[in-house]
Amino acid sequence: MSKVQFKKALLVAAALAVTTSAAAAGKLEIFSWWSGDEGPALEALVKLYKQKYSSVVVDNATVSGGAGTNAKAVLKTRMLGGTPPDSFQAHAGQELIGTWVVANRMEDLSALFKSEGWDKAFPKDLTALISSKGGIWSVPVNVHRSNVMWYNPAKLKAWGVTVPKTWPEFITTCATLKSKGVAAPLVMGENWTQQHLWESVMIGTLGAQGWQNLFSGKLKFTDPRVVGAFTTFGKVMDCANKDASGLSWQQASDRIVDGTSAFNIMGDWAAGYFTTTKKLAPGTGFGWATSPGTSKVFVMLADSFGLPKGAKNRTEATNWLKVLGSKAGQDAFNPLKGSIAARIDSDLSKYNTYSRSAATDWKTNKIVGSMVHGAVAPESFTSAFGAIIDQFAATKNSAGAAAAAQQLAVKSGFSK
Amino acid sequence: MKGLTKDRLWAIAVLTPSILLLAIFVYGFIGRTVYVSFTDWGNDPAQALALNPIIKWVGLANYQELFTGFLQGRFRQEMISTIFFTVFFILGCLGLGLGLALALDRNPKGEALWRTIFLFPMSLSFIVTGTIWRWMLQPQGGVNQLPAAFGGKPSTFGWLSSTDSVLKFDWNLLPIITAVVVAIVMGVIAYRAFASGQRTRTIVAAASAAVLLLWAVFVAPNLKMLPAPEVHGFNLALVGIVIAAVWQMSGYTMALYLAGLRGIPEELREAARVDGANEIDMYRRVVFPLLAPITLSAMIILGHISLKIFDLVYAMAGPDNTFASVPALNMYLTSFRQNQFALGAAIGTILLILVAFIIVPYLSSQFRTEESH
């Protein structure tokens, strides 16, 4: 070996050593379904993480598809195949607990919550929703509200109706509107938006406590009160458009804008759609109220990240979770995503008009979890519940739907 | 060894990899799925995705759940839907395909161009077809606006969003209906065998028809699959999907028929004409009988496509529209959303059996004709 060659070899060896040490400095793979519109919000979080841990290479694995339908299937194959991502997105609450925590695949984050002071930063009701069996299982990043009723203020004035405060009142308003020639006073879209509506009717009729009891098994679906709420739901559905299952939630929202329908119950991502896509001013171009009967209740859904057992880069993943739960992290992410922070100390000046009103309610209202968005019921329940709603839409048989829901609840393991 | 010539060794060496791969990835996995369908994997959420799940053998419980369980009404509707879908899809494709083929067989101007145009939809994937037709069949979209173009009122038919159904019947009556239908078929077979003088065949068919009828009259009414009546029928939301599927596959059926038509020797037609047959008679007595094997092949190809259809329905109606859903979709949702792997495997096995009903008799008849040659 000549001298030059030897030097070259040394150089190569040194270069190799440098790259391997860089690799040793850390890698982090985060798994989510945030692409497209939500991509920039996730990027902001990753940027914040890199400012703190600049040596870590972040592998941002996203599988697109609304509400994570595709991502969840990919995640399952990865977990079953023994290569979990370091941290993955899941709807906070039972969707994660009912699938992964019961299968003993997640790490308890109670210690992290204590050391970061999160048990005080997040509302108690929220911590309760993401806890089970004495553990806390994920870090909520954002919060959306499910029980919001959207309307077109100018149109309501023209029709001479006001925003109904309870569901019986809603049904009366509906009759008034129908007599004025509005064929479908309420607009709804494909199946999940109907479940979304069902949830608002249930909470508006049973109250927050009744709703919680329903999913803790204390109140049965076959209880006369629940059957009665199903009947109310049937009457509410009679106010709605007949072509629902052909519409996405955006198309349904369009009918509020163009005045075909008066009301739409949809989560508060609709605010982003109205302001950004439809260029409407909050308050004048579109209006909102809590859905009837739920005035002091915040029905929440949240995205969260958890720590799977067997994560390859546990330290980096823990640091990632710390960034997610921090005030800076939440205030970087949520204004871009159009949601509000799960923390109660967020800087409201960074948020838009709608979000500010939601954030105020988040601090003062009673917080309960959404069913259709995975907070209070496991996947086995939510996924099969759609068929019950479809069946109900066709038959309007309250007792039958309630009995089916009860059997499903028993099968899903949260009721007896 | 005498049999192991060099040629034979080569054949074995070349075939082994594909035989091994087939054995593992097709038959091994079929076997595994059937096995899983006899277990309770996923019925307990805690075991569904556990590292080392405890899986118990439960026999036919999953199948019983699917056909008689209170919560599985969706699956039963899908079974009915898939049968209706298959019937209408095959009839539509055969009718339209044959019509197009007959038209093209008369050598119209630009025949090659028309052939390409009719065959073209087949080159699209079902996802693309589904997306296009989904747009056209929107409640306020293309097809419903058609009458307006001619000065009429826009239609309001919910092509994909209808919740109505027709031809309704109670699921509890299914055993009786099946028995009566099979008995009628047996009766027809018996009559035909009688007419052609096959004695044993007549007796066997007539006897089984009688037994089935007796069973339907005396035993079946006492069977109760479900505690309450459950009405199923042909969901109108499927009409749009049938149209899209027929649009996609009728060109292919046309190509099959066209090949068949071109295969009929001109001499036969001429002979028929010489014998004094008019056009209609010639088609009825010469052309159509010669096309029967094509019809059979087309039915088998279309039938198995329709039984396992997934992507078209997913693209057009989405996974959660139970009025336009099929078992394959339910299998995916049950397994990968609800984590009920055993139940999903049972649906998969039922689909396999359905497809086997179509494919196996065809394959065996193929083998028989090959051997006889």
C-alpha cells in the first residue's frame, strides 16, 4: 500500500466514523396522517423540534387519507410486524386505548405528565379521557370541537328565524322553515357526518353526564331516555336533505353558504373551510352556535401522539412528546391547523376569531369526548355504529337501533 | 431411475419455484385464513393486536354470527346486494355486449374505430371509472341534470345516496325461498331428462325436488334464523354502481362475442339461407347456439369479478354507505378497522366459496373437454 493510498483509506475511515456518529446522534420516526393542508402545521412542529435537538434526523412518515383511515391500517401492519414507529398519531382517548393500550402495546406516560407539569396544563376532563387503567397514554396536540351548529346569518334574518337553543325548539324551527319553502332546513353529508349529528342530539338530550354514563356503561342504550333521544334524532333527520350520503362535509357546508339549507352540525374545522376556502368573514359571512342543548358543553376530539413499546429511539421520541405538549409547540401547531391548543395557557393572540371563542369555552365548559371521532368509544364500536345509523335512517325504528347499539356496546366491552 | 431424464429434471427445476410460491402465498394463505375464521381472534379487543394473542378455536361460531347475529344485518344485506349486483351486472354486460357485437359484425363504417371506443373503458381501472361515475351521479350532477338540457325538470334520483330498496323479503324466509327455487330448478331438470328419456336422471332430480319442497313446506317455517323479521332487498343505491360496472365491462363482453361471431363459418350462414331461414331465424337457430360457450365463459369471467368487487364500490360510494356496500368492503372494514380478524376471515372464506361455486364447475368442465380431445 503506497502512502497516498494509505492516507485515502484513513480519510474514508474517518468519514465513515463521522457519519456513523451522526447517525448515533439520533433518529426519530414520526407517523401521522397529516399531509396536504395539515402538512405545514406538522412541519412547524418538526422545525421546533430540530431547533432543540439539531443533531436528530427526523423521518416524517405520513400516510394520507382523511381521519387516518389508511394510516391506521398501515400502522397495524407495522405494529404486528414488530417495527413500530417511534411515535404515532392517534385520536386521543378510546381509539388509542381500545386498540393499542388494551393490547399492551403502549407505554404509560404518567411520569412524563408529572415531570412536564402537564397534569395542570391540560384540563382535568381531558386527562381523564386519555387515561385508563391508572395510566395516561398519549399527549394531545390539538383540540377540535364537535358540537357546533353553523348557519348563514343573512339567510336566517331573511327567513325570520333565530338559532334554536334546544332540540325540540330546533324541530319547531324546522317546521317553520319548511312552511317557508326550505325543503331541507338541516343539511348533513355522508355517514360519519350523520353520526356526528347523532352525537350532538344525544348530548343535547341526555346532557353531558348522561353521555358520559352511556360510555362508561352506567346508562344503557336501551334506557327509555336514550330510546327517546333516538326518536328525537329521527325527527331531526326528517328535517335533513335526502341525498346526504352523496355529500362530503364540504359539500354540505356549501349548502349553508348558498342558502339551500339553514343549519349544519359539523366540527369546527368547518370554520377553516368557511374562512380560507370560501373567503367568508366570521360572524357575518357565516355564523355559529353550540349545537342545541349543549351550551355549556365542549364535545372535544383531539389528535395525540403516543409512545409504542419497543420504539427504537425512545429518548428522541420522548423529547418529541415534550415538544408536542409544550406551550411553544402547541401555539406553533394549532394556528396553522385551525384547531385550538389542548393546554389552557395558550397565547390567544395567535389565533383567529373563531378559535378564540372556542378557546374561551375550552377553559370554562364541561368537557366530554366525541364518539364518532374516537374519544369515548373504541374503534370496534365507532366503526360498526355507522351501519346502525344507516339502518335507523331507513327504518326510523328507535327501539331497534337502541337495542343494536347496546349489543354493540357489550361486544365492544364498555357496557354489560 | 428411468423417468428422470434430463428433460424432466429441467422441468422440475423450472417449475419448483412457482409451485412453492403458489403453495405458500396462495394455498397456504387460504388455509391460514380459513383456520383464522374458525377462531375468536379479535373478538376480545385486548387480544386482537397483542404481541402474543391468545386465540381460541370456536368452530363455526363466526359463520353463525354472520348469518344469524343481531348486529350483522349489514353483512346479510351485502350478501343480498352482491347477488342482485351480480345478476344485473351480468345481464347488462351480456345484453349490451351482444348488441354491440351484432352491430359491429355487420361491418358498419369505421368498425375498427367503434370497436376501440367500445373496448376503451376496460383499459381504465375500477378506481378511475368509479371516480368519474361518482361525479356524474352526484345528486345535483351530470346525469341528473340531463333532462334539464332538453327542457325538462332535473331528476332528483339518488343514484348512490338512495336509501330505498325494492323486491324486499324477510331474511327469515330465505331458507324457504332457496329451497323452493332449487326445487323448481330440479323440477325443470327432471322434466328435461324425462323428455330425453334419461330414466335415472329423471328419478334423482324429481326425488330431490320433492324432498326440497316437502322440507320447505313442513320444516322450514319452523326455522327462525333471527328473533325479529329483518327486511332486505335490492338497494336502489346500487343502480349507479351497476351502470358504471356495465359501462366498464360491456366492451370486453362485446370483444368476446365478436370473436365468437367471427368464428362462425360463413358457409353455415349461407347453408341456413339456402334452407330458407330468414335473418331472425338464422340468429335464433344458427348463430346464438354457436355463441353459447362464449356466453358461459363471459358469465364466469364477469361473475367472479362481480362477486369480489371492492374498488369500484369504494370509489363510488365510500366505505361507510351501507346501502351500497358489498361483502368484500365489509371484510376490509371488519378486519382492519374493527380489528375483528376472525370475523373478517369468515367473510373472506364465504366470498371464496361463492367464487368457487362459479369457477370450479367451469374448470372441471374445461379439464374434461381437454381430456376428451
